[in-house]
Amino acid sequence: MQVYKLGIGRDILMEQLIEKLGSKFGVLSESDTTQLKIMARNEDIAVGDLFVIPSRRGYERFYIFRAAQYANIMNRTIDMGDVARNKLTMPDSYLSDDLNEEKLIELKGMLLGYSQKDESGKWQFHRPRRLPEHLTDVYLVTEHNSEVIKELLGSQLGQDGVFVGHLLAGEKALSNVPVYMPPHSLSHHLGIFGRTGCGKSNLMMVLIESMYKYNEQVNLKKQGQKVSLFAIDPHDEFCRWPSGIRGGIEEIVSSYNSDEWNQLVEPFYYLTLKNVNEEKGKSKIRLSRADITPQDIISILEFTEQQSLFTNMFFGLHGEMWIGLLLLGNIDEDNPHYGGNFQQGTIHAVERRLSFLRQEQTQLFTPYDQDMGFDYDSMLSDIICSLECGRILTVDTTLMSELEQFLLTTVVARTLFTLRRALKSARNIESLEEEICSALGHSDSSTGLRSFAQQIVNSLKNGQLPYIKNGQLTKVEELPFINIVIEEAASILNPQRMKFGSVFRDISRQGRKFGIGLSVISQQVTAIDEGILTQLNTELTLALGNETERREAIKNASADLYGFEKELQVMSKGQAILSASYRDVPLPIQVPSFDTQKH
């Protein structure tokens, strides 16, 4: 790209951007590598406002400055207190016009970085390792000149993927500067933190709609990887959206033609325990007690070491019927096929922990016991196949207990993780079925393959599970980016739960290799296990409840939040700071109201 010069060291592209910035706002007065100071006219600004500082020291660059604090000062007066006292006691001695000429503001803040043209002539953002030259002109970023900041920060904003919100400059959202997360970020791990009422549900709804739009583009272009989502909806909001202004997911999918429906929705998008009367795309959810492993139970309940050992031993002996046998409550501790060498107290403690799975206690998990005539009845394989085909599933859990909700999420997460590891381990098509059966386990010596494993094998053979395409093994890297939402994450991702192992700990450490990410949603940062927090690649931090939570959010952010402390204190509903390991700078954003968002 040819660059036309205007005199020595000045090119037309830089001059055009400076012209778009409008009138000068102030002048750089002092600067070092930690803080900049700007003298500016007496205008209305806010903490968090953005400023652009053109500089020609060395290469031609645009520095981006963010105000962290400011003060009112007088131009030629040493003590503002003297002026205030004199104006109070001798009001006639001061004319308003005289004072207006003296009024200035002094801004202090942090340098986010600078943009410099690359070899192709595009502006590329860099971390702040340099400073602008002395007494440089400073320009305020507003809605009118926001195209400039959009061009300068382009590499940080993202060009497509999943829309999150608009760049926030102080209290103003720049409506033509959208911010996106790359699709692959959903296969990593995301943290969404904020107190009650700060806009977490609205944020999730905006993200869900963005995922649908992204998948629409992938389907239209016939290239790229779709995104999949398994989201718990504890208030049954996402399907119909309670405001009445917009219809939620139900409205989004209603506009699809038959081809789009088959490619983006089929067989369902909404799962619930309520009777849905075979409404298109909605299904009554059911899983089987045979789908549950000891690892699932230990991930959501507190177990002692002895209880954990007994549970794993009993599952190893009795396979998918282990819960049914335990709930009968007549285990003989002396029989090695039942109690082994474990004390009766340990066995009874495990029975009590499983009591919420009794037939009269749960609508979600159907019983399974061949001897008693209970058949395997589960839609787990349908859920797994849907997610592997790039579907967005929301689950209404208003009629589920908290334990059922957590167990459902755990079973789905663990199963996906297990299957993708099996696919990665397979050498060829012939060995894939063997890897799947080995990973999912056998029931016992008499019943052979577990019921769910048999369903998955059948789904593989009939093409519902897309692990084989055009006679070749599908690479894990070619499958949809899957994200599993963990609501009220502090309840199951706390250090106590992690003590004896958890499928979520395994996924947090290894899930990225297999294209599976977690979304950790919590009102508290401090309650989440540190091992989980350190694995998060993206954080959306909304308003938090107290200083302790804000301090923990800053400590665990993927990008340095130094200088954003005050913003975390004053954020309004729907405002968030996006920090990510794949971005050079944190971005303050305004998440739009789903009700008013253009669609």
C-alpha cells in the first residue's frame, strides 16, 4: 500500500485521521511509563473517557490514553481555596467571564498503548512501551469521531465472531465501535462475574443471539466452525424473554426456513421438565440414573475419601445399575460384591447423598434396573449429538432442584469430554468404536456394554454423531467450538468440591485441547477455586458487590486491569470490562439491552 507524504515524516493517512478527530481538547504536560498528565479546557468529562494523542517521535503513532482521575485547577492561581473564599465573601470582586478564562482541568491516567502502521499500511495496536513526545496535542474521543478509535483499535476489537457490546468511553457507549469475541474463545474458558441486578442475564441473551447469528453466517458461507452452547436457564428467561418487547430464542428461530432449521436447530433448542405438547424445537428432558458415574456425583457433593473409594468400587462391580442397588438400602457390608471392607456408616452416608435420585424425588432422572423391569430411558445421546452438530441448547431448570441442575450439567460436560478424548485417541475409523466403548466403560461382566455407550455407537453408525465424514475420521479441531455454562458456579467450583476431583477441574485444565470450554457465572470471584480461575482465558467483569471481590477480579484477570480500579467501583448496569489473554488491552464495554438491540 503506497503512503503519500506531506513533507518530511508526515503522511496523508495520519493527517486525515487527525482531521477527523476534530478540535484539540488539551495538551500533554507530563508523562512517564506509569502515568500521563494532560492540561485541558474546562469541559464535562468522566473517569474512563478515552483520548487520542498523535505523535511523531520516531515513527508516526497514535497513542491512546484513558482518564483515571481529574481535578479542577486555575490557570494563574496557586490556591483554589483562596479564590473560593474570596468569591464567597466578596462576590463583586470576581466577574464570571474572568473566572471562565482561568478554569482548566488536569487529567491523570494510563496509557493503553499506541497504534502504528504495519507494512501493509494498516494500523496495528501495541502495548505501551513508548511515550508520546513533549507537549503533544490531545483529542477527546466522542461518538462523532469514534471511527478513528475503531480504526486504531481494530486488532483489539475483533472483526467478527460473537458480538459482546460497544466500546465504552467514560459513560458513553460508542455505537459504531462493536466489540467481538473470536469464536474459538468459546472453546476456551470464560468467566462472567457480577452482583445481582448488574445485567448478567441480559449479557447471556445478547451472547446467545450473537451465537445464532454467527452460526447463520457459517451455514450461509459453508465454511468455518459453528459454535455450540449448553446453557442452564434457572429462571426460564431465554426462550421467551420476559420483557414482552422481544421474544427471545423462540422469536429468533421462528424466522428460519426449513433448511436453516435443519442446519441450525434440529432436533431441539429448548429442554424443560414442563409439558411442551410437542412444540417444534422443544422437548421434555429426561436422563437415566444409568448415565451417572461416581465422578459426576463427587463433582457436585462433598465426599470423604472413604465414601469416594466405596462409590468407585461399587460402580466398578455393578456398572450402570449401581445407583439402583444402593437406593435399595440392603447392602451387606460383609459381602465383597456389595460392601466389601467398608463400614456400614460409610455405605449409609453414600446412600443418603444419593437419596435425591429416588424415583419419587426426581422427574429428571428415570430409574434403571433390569431385575425390576426399569428400561433405559434417556435423551443424553440426542443432547450430545446435537452439540456435536453445532446447536445452541438452553435448559429450563425452574422445576429442578439445585442438585439436579448441577448433576445435569456435570453429566453432559463429562460425556462430551470423554467422547472427544476417545476421538482424539482413535487411530482410524476401525479403532474409533473401540475407543468410544472403552472410554464410556462396560456395565459389568453379565450385561456387557453400558446402555448409553450402545446408543452412542448406534448414533455413530447412523451418522448422527459426526465423528466420521466422507469416509475419514473427523479431526477434533474441525468440530464445533463447544461451551458449557455453569450457573451459580460458586456452589460447585469451590475449593471444597475440588478436593477429591471434579470433571470441571479436568476440563478447565485440558478442555481447550478438545474444543470444550466452560463459562463460569458467579456473583463472587473469591468463592471460585483458584485452579479454575487461573485457567480462564476471557473475563467479563460487571459491577461487583464489594472491594474484596473487585480486588480478586483484578488479581485474576487475563489482561492487566491496572488503572481500571475506579471504573469497577462506578460501573452501571450492563457495563463490563472485557479482559482476555488474546487481547493486548482490557476493553470497557456497554452491553446493549436485548430489548432494544437491532435484530
